[in-house]
Amino acid sequence: MNVGGMSLRMLVEKWFAPTSTAPARLVRFGRMTSDQRRYVCVESARPDGTLLIFFFRHDDGTWRVFPPAARCATMGT
């Protein structure tokens, strides 16, 4: 589900503008140890150096370049 946001593919295209000579590639993925939310790391070689960006999955299904806010413990009855 991706409500009101961009898919991971769209974000990679936006930030990297991959081409056949400068492709973007997934170099790492997993879950953050603190709350098990997903992340991916994408890189691309550029003439001026390597571009490396982490993308984080948020609770609403969107991917963003900043991590989601930490979940706080709650108490219920």
C-alpha cells in the first residue's frame, strides 16, 4: 500500500535518474533493529563519486529518505 506517496521505484528514479551507464543498484536491505521497520540502501557510481541513499518504509506504506518517528510504548486497559 502506498497512500499519497511515491513507491520505492519512483524514489530511486527521482534521486538517481539511473541510466545504462550509471545504473542504481540495491546494496543493502533489512530491518532496523530498534523496531523492525524495513530499509533499503541504493547506490550509483557517478563521475564525481558514489551516491548512496538509505530509504525507509513508513507505517502508511510509503518510502522516504528519512526514518520514521520512533514508536513510543503505550499502556492499555
